[in-house]
Amino acid sequence: MMQPIPGHRHRGMSRLVPRHRGKPIWVWGALSVLLLLSLAGAGPAHAADEAQVLRLRAEQLAARGQCAEALPIVREARRLDPLDALAALVEGECALRVGQSARAIQPLREARRLDPSLSAAILYLGIAHYELGQLEAAERELNQAEQLLPESAEVFLYRGLVLLRGADAVEAATSFERAAALSPDTVEPVASYYAGRAWQIAADRTRAEQALRRVIERAPGSPWAQQAEQALSDHLGRSKRRGLRGGITTGLEWDSNVLLRGQGSVFARGGEGDGRGFWSLDGGSELFRNLDWTLGVGASYYGNAHFDLKDFNLQVPIGYAWVDRAIGETSFARLQFESGFAWLGTDPYLFPITVTLSGHHRWADAGSGHAYFRYGRRDYRFPIDTTVPPQTPSPLIANVAKARDRDGSWYQWGYDHVLPLKGTLLRAGVNVGRYDSHREYTHTAIAIGAGGRRELIWDLALDVDLSYTAERYDNPSTFPIAPTTPSHPTSDRRDDIWNLQVELERDIADWLKMTVRYQFTDDDSNTPTFDYDRHIVGLYFTVSLGEK
């Protein structure tokens, strides 16, 4: 049973019980019993009245937006009268308004239990579950609230927010539009802003622009209008063609194994390390761009010049073109073609062609992903080495030059993901590929990699990548192989390749960046000719060109 305010009953008793004035004791006894019976009902009634006064006071404070002050008052009212459904409703609403969504659940449930007709309690329960990220519970409560409050703008506003987080953009946008139409004074400009963002995700350009412009008209100069202007600028900016962008990088490197000479190579050892100058240029420009399509072209050039091993100077110009197709506001597909030529020293080295089909998507809270399929052809132009005889015992090889011809076609598919997490940019990826040549270099490769980037003190940034590639060849190599062991149980060539790259970067200016880089490669092969380690250390400067 509800208890009155402490001390209240005792003070009343001291005033109402009459003093003894010489009347018979039985008379005073009877009067005392009557008074006690009367007070037993009067105490709770007085407490209920006081609880109602407190609840009304809390409602007034809440109406003025002073929910922090209202909460302790309404909680005292509920203590005095736990059966007051309205007090429970006020407590739940105020807890929501001050950001205590978890503490709002219990009083709102109690309000609905005490008075099932309190449809506002169901609405506020849906809002509380949404704020806590409990989307299924929020959707369940809001659907019920919609049946009880079919003309409530708040119901449709929060129902749209739940649907938007559940990736149902069209239905979310429709719900936001309904909220804005029902009560613009209550839910605007919030409803129109989210309607515009939802229509953008649904790739409805016209409705997105209409909703975002409505935000600017109804709340000019507000933070919502500023956000809408930015979203509208990004939205329309997709049809603005971007000009030339690119960069130039130059630096010095030391390479411990320019020749990629294997640990068990039959060639003479020594002299394979050398320093070199390094440079690269890359630039591209969009030729056409609208809301759905982008067409662009670009070119790159890579070159180096060794201090001593000048026969290994490399020059590689590449040209490329791409077509993008927008898929909503956060996704696009790309088709890219590239080709070029490479010279080693002054001799032709390689003519490559590559076609890539890729898809890119950005999630709101889970970073961005990149799935791709590549197909290419490589035509090597250097003379094939036939000075090293086939291994002994040798498979039946009719033509060593043909067997060692590297020309071939290849394909590769994979997925990369980038995730921002607490100041660190994390990366991970996997790809599977196949290379088909005449014989020697035909193989399947599986690669996995992970890395990350983190900003450090003094404007430094640390970038680390680690990858592992398993290359499994279809046949034994024509070069001598190592004896089979438990770790290499087959005579077919197999390579296990580890790559580590560590970079330390610092921006010197908006247009200039300095990078110190270390690269390590360990190719563990059962064919000594291809079993090698390599270390590269370099210092580089990059100049950014064109539009940012």
C-alpha cells in the first residue's frame, strides 16, 4: 500500500486526538478508534493529492523545456503515487529530452501498462529504442503508434529515421515527406533535410533537390540549412567536370637486389645491389561528367636511373581511360582500360594491356569497399634466357625457349576494404588470380593483405602494409629446383612471397609531401633461381598539381 509523506500522519494525530477531560475511558477509546480509521484513509488521499500537484508542476517545467528540473519532481510524484500513468509518461518523456534514453524505457512501459490509451507512451518508446540503436524494437513500437496516431508528424519522422538506418531509402523518404506535410511547424526543417538525403541515396535526383531546397527556404541561415546547402552542392557538383589533377614524385632509393637474383642462383653472386634516382608523373582529367556518368583519361610515367647497373634502368609510360556510372549517392561502377610500354636500359621490355571492372561502395559507419575483376595480356620483348640448361633429371622439353616464354594472359578478382576506426585508417584485402603462359610461368596465386595509416605527432603519418602471396605453378621449373622436403613436398614450382612496406610521411606544404619508405620482399621458392630477398630504402618528395 502507498505510504504517506514521512511524519505527516504523526503531526495530524497530535492535532486531532483530543485530550482526556475526565470522561469515561470507554468514550475516549471509541473516539480514538474512529479517528484512527478515518486517518487510515485520509493519509493516502492526501499523498495522492500531493503527487498530483508535483506531477502538474513537472508538466509545466517540461512544457517550458526544463526537463532536467522536472525529472526529480516527477520521480517524487511517482513515488507518492505509483499508479499515476501520466506521471510515468512525463518522466519517460523528460528522460528522452535530456538524453537518458535507457532510463526512459521503464517509466514509458509502466505508463502504457497503467493506461493502454496513452498512445504518446508508445511513440516515446519507439523514439527511445531508436536512440539506443534497437531498430527492430523501434520499428515495432512506431508501427503501433502509427495505427493509434495516424496524423502524428513525429511518428512518421522517427519511422523514417528507422527505415533510413535500415537501408530502405525510398520508404524512408516517403515517411519524411509525410511528416513534413502533416505538421511543418513541428518537424521542419529536420524532416525535409532527411527526406532529401534519403532521395539522394535512392538516386531520385529531382526529389532530393526539391527537399533540400525546401530546408533552405524554411530555415534560412540555420545549421540545417547549411547542411542542406552542402548536400545540395555535392549533389549538383557531380555534374561539374573536374579539370587536370595529378602529381610528380622524385627521390633516391637503395635496392639490395636489383637483379632479383635468387639465393641459389647459378649466376655469379655479388654486385646486385645499387642506388638509383627515381621519378614518376601521373595526371588525369575528366572529359565529361553529369549526375550519372563520368568519362576521363589520364597518363603516368615511371622511370629510374641506377648509379652502376645502368642496363636495369627502367622507363614505363602508361595511358588509361575510364568510365564511371553512379549507383545512388554512395556507390559507383567503373570500367577502366590501360596500356603502355616498358624499356629496360635501352631495350624494349614489356607491352601490357589491362581491363578492369570494379564496384565501389561507401557505408555510413563501416567504411568503404572496392570489388574488382581484372583481365590483362603481357607481351615480353626481351630475349629468352636459354643459357641455363633444363634441370637434371629433365622433363621432356622440346623447346626450352618456348617453355620459358613469359608471354601470357591473366585475370584477377578481389575485394579491398577501408575502415576508419578511432583515428586510424585500417585496410584489408584479398585477391585470387591466374596467369597462363606456354609452360614455365603458368600458375595460380592467392594473396591476402592488411595495413593501416595513423596520424602522429609533428604532422607525421605512419603507413604500414603487409601481404602474403601463395603462387602455385602447374609444372616443375625448367630451372634447377631444390630437393623435395616436408616443407616443399612437390617438384612443381611453388613460391611463398611476403611483402612489407612502411612509410613515414610529412606534409611540408599543401602542395608538397616528403616520404621515407622501407620495402622488404621475401620470396621463399623451391626453385633457387627465384628464391630471393630484397630491401629497398628511399626518400621521396611529391608535388600535387591541379584541382584538389
